[in-house]
Amino acid sequence: MRKKIILIVINLIFIVGLLFLLNWIIYKYFYNALENNQHSPNENPYTIKRFVMDYNLSKKVFIRRDPVGENYTKRPILMFGCSYGYGWPLEPNQELGYKLSQKTHRPVYNYSSPGGSPQFAIMQIRSHEIDDIIKRSEYVVYVLIGEHAWRVHTNSNGFNAEYIWPRYDIKNTKNGKELVLHKSYIPVIEGSYIYKYIQKIWFAKILLNTNFNFVQNYLFDGLKLHLLTIQKELKKINPDIKMIIISFHDREDTELVTSNKRFQELSNNDIIFLDMDKYVPKLHEAEYLVPNDGHPSEMAWDDISNLIVNELKLIN
């Protein structure tokens, strides 16, 4: 009996040692490529310490734009999204929020942040820190890219490895499906390079590019629930707020998501959905992209703001 216990302990130590070695190998040789070369082992010391990111911590990690047009008296516009909505790497007077403010004479509160995704909007709204702004706002603009279909599950590129990516679990209730903030009970495992590498390969590489309806429906259903939850949470605070989604076909590997015809379902929920490939098809041309970067240029935001305000007259 004693020999069996010793053998089990030795095997456990061996397995744990192998896992730690594999974790280090992934950190050193594989994680960089997965993060689009935004992770450097030389600049990010190896550590197994992991922290759960909550809303308060996210405010310190993710940058946001300052409000614009607060001198205007018309009801404000809210914005959420990632680096596209933020307007990376443009100057403040070149991004969409500023353009909308100038053309509509409205304050714009842009809570988009580079690397963000729909759950960050939900976290902020549910924090009730911006209730006063939500109550005064007439419109909310969400800038959507295809990567958000996997970012609701796993971390965006370049995310600090010491933090656990915040995400929501889907819970079935008597009123339908609801999003509940995920609890990480063992951060050292969930935040390990092994776990995150497998998780990101699964969602951002395998599922995203799998051309089967049930797979794409699974990704779409998760994304749709997040978008509808943003609207639902906002309307709890301001029942009259109107939601507009600006959707980009951002990358070739997200095209199965961004071209999904089911986005039309959002219009059944009083959401205005704008597919930029339909309305501004020139966005893929060089002058509409920031050189050596790929994000929309100021010219893109000029055309998009003109579309929203002058052509479609969605915001007056």
C-alpha cells in the first residue's frame, strides 16, 4: 500500500512538472505567434501569478477617449467597441466620435477601448457608474468587428498575460438565456499559457474558420446574445435609447462571421444594423486604411459619419 502511494505521488509530481514545462515552452516559443507577435518573452517575464480582471481593474488597463462636445445641449451619443470604435491610432479629432459630435452638435461619450469586446460594454453598463450619461443619451453606437465573435470567449491580441480575460457564461432562466459574469475559481490554471493557448486556438482559429452552419450559428448566437444584452441593460436605465451597430468586415478569417445573414435578426429587436461592406464598400481600399496598420483612416470615419448623419439620417 505504501509503495502504491509513493508511486502515485511520484507520478503526480512528474505530471505537474511536465505541465509546468509545457506551459513554459508555449510561453517561450508559441504564444508570440498566436498573439500576432504582440507577446515577447524578452519583454514579458515568465510568471505563474494570475489575477482575475474585474470592471475596476479594466479601467486601469484599457484606455478610453475623453468626452467631446460637452458644450452642446442636445442629447448625447454613447459609443462602445474596440480599437475601431476608439479610432486607433488616430488623433482625437480624427475618430468617429468626434466626427459625430461635430456633425450632430451632440456630446459623445466614447467608451470603446483597443482590445475590447462586447462584454466590456456590459461590465461598464452593469457597474451603474455611467447611469447619468445613459439616462441623458438618445443614441448608442456599437462598432462591431468579426473578431468580437471569438473575443467574447477568449482574449484579444496583446492582452496582459497576468490577467484572466473577463467573459460571461450563458445561463438558462425562465425568461430565456442570460449572461452571468464568469467566475475563475483556479486562476493559475485558467490563466496558464496552456489553457489560453488551447482556448484561443479553439475559438479564434478552428471554430471561426469552420464552414458548418451549426458552428457558425454557435458563434453568432453568443455574439448576438452579448449585443442584445447591451441593449437590454441600457434600456433598463433609459427605455428610449436607440441602438445602432456599425459592422466591419475586418479580416479574411472572420468573413464567415461578418457575412452571416442572421445579423438581419437584430432589426427584429429594434436595432439598426449597418453592414459597411454594403454601405461603404471602398473601406478596403488603401486610402481608407491607416498605412502599415490596417485600422480605418480618418477618411473612413468621414464617410461613415456622413452616411449615418446625412445620407441615412439616423442621428440628427
